[in-house]
Amino acid sequence: MKNFLSAAAFALSGLLFAQGDAEIVEQTVDKNEIEGHIYFLADDVLKGRATGSPELKIAASYLANTLRGYGVKPHPATNSYFQTFNLLQTAPPDEIKVSLNGEVFPHSIAVEAKPTTLSGDALYVGYGTEDDYKGKDVQGKLVLAKAGTSESADARAIYRAHQEKQDLAIKNGAIGLLEMTLLEEDWWSRMSHFMGESVKIPDAMADQNQKNGFIHLWVNTTSEKLEALIKSNPSYSIETDGKKEKTLVTQNVIGVLEGTDPKLKDEYIMYSAHYDHVGVGTPNAEGDSIYNGARDNAIGTTAVLSMAENIGKYPTKRSAVFILFTGEEKGLLGSKYYAEHPIFPLNQIVYGFNTDGAGYNNTKLATVIGLNRTTAKKHIVAGAATFGLEAIDDPAPEQGLFDRSDNVSFASKGVPAPTYSTGFDAFDDEINKYYHQAADEAESLDFDYLVKFYQGYVLSGRLIANDPETPYWVKGDKYEAAGNVLYDKVPKAPMKN
């Protein structure tokens, strides 16, 4: 009976604590201010906030000044809110012509291409897996492969598999790779836009495939034409003026607020989101070519600003670091850069509370990718529930969403880091209607729902930041081992006498 009463008292005190924090949250999460942030970030004047663009720099200045207005401090060593670094931008060729068996294939995307004129006979290698090369001599030849995998040939599968296929082709001595895609026009257009200008963090050493002039193309076709090509081991001719390269300067936006507890202030909760989007693309039926990115990710960026405003007025026991990442849409570049060049050491960041999303289709939910993977679940569930939302975990694990947002740059280093998203219970047409589309405008959003969403996020963050117990991975998680190394939790071998 005594134990029961103790547990009940603990639960009641936690509820009262949450209620007190809830009142604090309600005082700072303001609908008009939320609308102001999102409408600015998703305005046409920012031209879709493409990575490295002047418009993204305008967004970065807006974010830094907003943080400053909330009392958030720059890093004391640099006195700057910006972590600036260079990227290598590669623009598509102006000219690319592909013929197979004498027939022109007009729909092609250059994954890798130097100026070249090539012709000869191609060798078919199935899906281009390691097993597909066994018994085949492809030295000095161009290989032709099906795009994607035997399990899936959709756009996401094609992108996820392409680098490994390229590496295997180079390893086996091929001079080039043609991946034959079977995408509907809408998805081919999306892929063309996404790959139109690739951006990466430059390596100290030039890529080997650039040194040897390796060419890698995606070529869209039909299943009938592909089957005919497979049977014929086709002849090919390729002409292209190659990709164009230039250096871009970009920036993460970073601020910090010190915690109030003498001990816990040495631990940081990271509140993060990416503020870039995909820029200007193919016009839609209405002639709109600006991909404004209200859902992806002005919503997430505004969540971090809402947290910063709240903690600026009502500090938490743990310190708070706020990071708005550049280059997420180009391969998580900003978060990868920070993880390799941390301003605040990763072993002091005990939890990453990321916000990102493609949209929502259920305004009764907050969908948290990785909810069940950390011990902070109870706080996230309680934070959302306080404002009438149910927190659920990933409803589409087949999409691999945990490893597709900035949180994974930190999770792979060992930092517990889920992603808090607007409510969705499936990747359906309602999501795809706006995901990386010109229709993703601020006026299409449900701001009454977003108020609850932000209130739940901010309260969850406060509960995590004030909990005497440091959050961690659930035992057995695939990133727990990395966390044990990062936070020096690896058991020490006993000393021998």
C-alpha cells in the first residue's frame, strides 16, 4: 500500500508539474506570431529557399535576428549565429543525348557526367548488384542496369540504391552506368527537379569517379522498351557537355541559452529543424514554379523558434541549443557538417529534438518518428496529450523516415534524436499533394491545428529539459552502442592484478 501511495504521489506531482509548464507554454505560443514566421519563410520572395541561394541567406538572417530578439545568445567564442561552410554545386549538362540501338531516349538525368562522346556495346547487369557482376567481364565497358531493386523500383528506392550501384560498376572496371527507370511522368519530373542541381560537401580528395571520367545516367523508358533492350545487349551512343561545378557558401543558424540548474546546465537539449527547401522547379498546372516549402520545413523551423521564445522567457534546467540546418534537401548536408564540426560538443548534447515533415493528414495526431526509441517517450506523449493530440510512432516504417532527416546525423553518432512531425497515419495522396510541390503554400495550412502542434512540441521539450533523469536510447536500439561510446557508458574491463 505504501509503495502504491508513493507511486500515486509521484504521478500526481508530475501531472501538476506538466500543468504548470503548460500554462507557461500557452503564454508564448501565439497563433499570429506562428503565422508571421511561416508566411515569411514560405513567401515567393524567398524563391523556395534553395541551398546556397541568396534567398536562403535572407532566411538565415531572419532566423538569427528572431533568435536574438528572443534573448538567445550566439556562441560566445565566435559571437556569431552562423556556422558558415562551403559546398560544391553541380549543375546539369546543357546538352545530353542518349541513343540505344539507334533510338533516341529523350528523358535522361546525369548523375555523374564529364564532357564526353561515347559509343559502343552495352552489357546488361540486372539490377547491378554484386551478384549480378559475377562471371561478367565489364572492364572498359558501359553497363546497363534496371534502376531500384528487385523489391522496389520507385523513386525513393532508385535514389537510395544508386550510389552503391555506381561504386560497384567502378569497382568492376566499367566506364559508365545507364540505369533504366520506369517512372510515371509526375515522379520523373520530381526526380529531374531534385537532381537538377546536386550539392555536396567537397571532399579533400577528388572523387575517383570524377578522375576517371565515369558517366552515370538515369534513362526513363517503358517496360516494353526495356525488355527489348535487355534481350539485345544494345549498342549505345552518348553525347554530353557534362555537369558544371561551382562553390556555394551556406550556413547553419545556431544559438544557445544556458540552463538554470548548476549541474544539469552542462547537458544540452538540441532543438533542430532544416530551413532550406527545393527552390524553383517545373511549373504546375497553374503556372506556379516556386516550391515554397510551408510544410517542409517552415513548420519545423517555426517549431524551433517557438521553443526558443519560450525558453528565452522561462529557462529550463538543462541548457538549450537551437540549430536551423541548411542543405537537408540536398542530403542532410548541414546536420552532417555540424556533426563532424560541432560547436557544442556532441557528448554534451544529451538529446536531439528534431522537427521535420512532408505534411499532415490527421489533425488529431503528432507523429513522432522514433517515439518508442528513447526514454523521453513519456514526456512527448504527455506534452502532446496536454493539448489534445495523440503522439504516435512512425506509421510507415517501410519509408525509413528515421534515417531520412537531420536527426540521423546525430543518432548515428549516438545522440538520442527522434523527429517530431505533424500528424500523419499513412503516406497517402494528401501527403504527396504537397510534398515537394508548388502547392505547399502557407495559406493551405490549418493554423488552429498548428497551435496545438507547437504547444505539444514546446511542452515536450520543457519536460525533457527539466527531468532530473537524462534521456537515453531504449535498450537494444541500433544506435545505443554508438551512444555508449559517445557518452562513455562502455563498461570498463576489470584491471588485472
